[in-house]
Amino acid sequence: MVLQDQVVFVTGASRGFGEAATLELVQRGHRVVATMRSPDRDGPGLLAAAGAQADRIAVTSCDVTDSASVDAAVAFGIETYGGVDAVFNNAGYGLYGPVEELQDAEVLRQLDTNVVGQIRVVRAVAPGMRDRGSGKIINVSSLAGRISGPMLGLYAASKHAVEAMSEALRLEIAGAGVEVTILEPGMYTSDWQTGSLDVTQVVREGTSRMQAIVEETLDAFRARAKTRPGSRAVAVAVADIVELEQPLPVRWPVGEDTQQMLALRASVSDAQWEETMKQSDGYRGVFVRAVEQAR
């Protein structure tokens, strides 16, 4: 049994997982409040891609780093469709570079977008869900929300925070009939690895102590991303969660890489895991060249 004709509030709907989820949801007969920072620029493309289902999408502006913007977008969704049944809390971005060289401003921006942004959305939609006694909140984490690695330390920290926040929220709001699940995608070919992936200030300036290593691993990261499946697998997972008439699990991993990495991490000690990481193709150069530079 599935839930039909749900109203789903999607953040970051202009590209990547948000766009793919919006299109999948409307194809299945749901309605979507598709939010994005630049609706005049990106909205027409989304509606065109939806084709005959475009009338099931209401596009509006939303910047998750601005509480007033989030509140206005949720109010728009409620006014347009009468309420919000589910949320795909998707907006976010990655930051690539060494932890030791992070600037305060970029740390705060990453956390403000990826963590506080999700909390702002939750704060805006939760009262209506509580009043109705039902609702689903899908908070987007990542494989990086369970496993951290070189050059993505701050991004992983933000997703670890999403995991912790979501676990607490799930318990706090369950009594009101509202469910929370943590979506954990692995690596997919999407805007995340290209236009939305940021690099740290020192890397942009070419002054990082690990400049050559960062550039080498970033190139390898993006090359690997190009070999991965597109965003539709994540979109299907989102639609399945929206439609599921069974209690949602705490976590919803997506992708064989996520499944394999989580199983491997659970099977070894911290010391064994570090050795595995040091010998992996993706990171071997980081450790070897870092040692060479330290000599």
C-alpha cells in the first residue's frame, strides 16, 4: 500500500538530487513545492523537464540560510496546496580541502547551509505536521555522515551533525505522528561533484600547504564521480519513502558503495580502518606525500 497524492516540500530542487526527486515525485502523481535560490533562472528548466506533469509543481524561492526565506517558502506551499505532507531536506553543498587550513567564514557557511538550514526547514514545517498528526521528514546526509576521509572533513562533520540532529528529532517528534529518516546517498554523478562542490579559500588561491595533493585527489574524485550512476536512484528512494505505509527506518542508505563501505567499516577496528584508508587508491597519495612534505 502506498500514500497517494502527497504534497512534498523539496529544497535545492533546481539541480542534482532535488531536481531528480521532484521529477520522480510528480511522475508518480504527487505534488511538489520545488524551492530554489534562483527560481526565475532555474524554474523554467525544471518545469520544462516535467512536461505534462509541470502543473503538479509549484516553484518558489528559498534560501535555507535565511529563516525568513524558509518561512515564506513553507507558507507558500501551505497556501498553494493546503499543507505539506513530506519534506525532502536536500539543499547543501560540499567543501573540499584540508581541515587545518579552513577559514572561520567557510566553516560557518558550510554548517549554516548543511545543518542549520535543515533545522530551519524542520522548524517551519513541524507545527503543521504536529497539528495534523502526520508527516515525513527526509533529512539528507551522506555516506560521509557515517565515514569521514581526507579533504572532505568539514563536509563530513556537517553530515555527522545531520545524523545526530535527525536521531534526536526522530524521537522528539514521533509522539505527534511525524516520522524522520536519514537518507544516506553514496557517490552519484550530480551537480554536487561539479558546480556545487566548493574548495577552500587557500586552495582557490593556490597557497595550500598541500596544493598539489589537493588538486590531484580532487581530479581523481571528480573522475570517479563521472563513472557513477545519475541522480535517479536517489530520486526513486525519496519517492519510495514518501509513499511507504510502514514505519520508516532511522537510516536509508542508497548505493552499493554506501552498503559496502558501511559493512567494511563495521567489520574492522579503528586502526584497521585507518590502514585500509591509507592503502586505498583514492587516498594513498595523500598519506605518502604528506609524509614526504613533513620531512
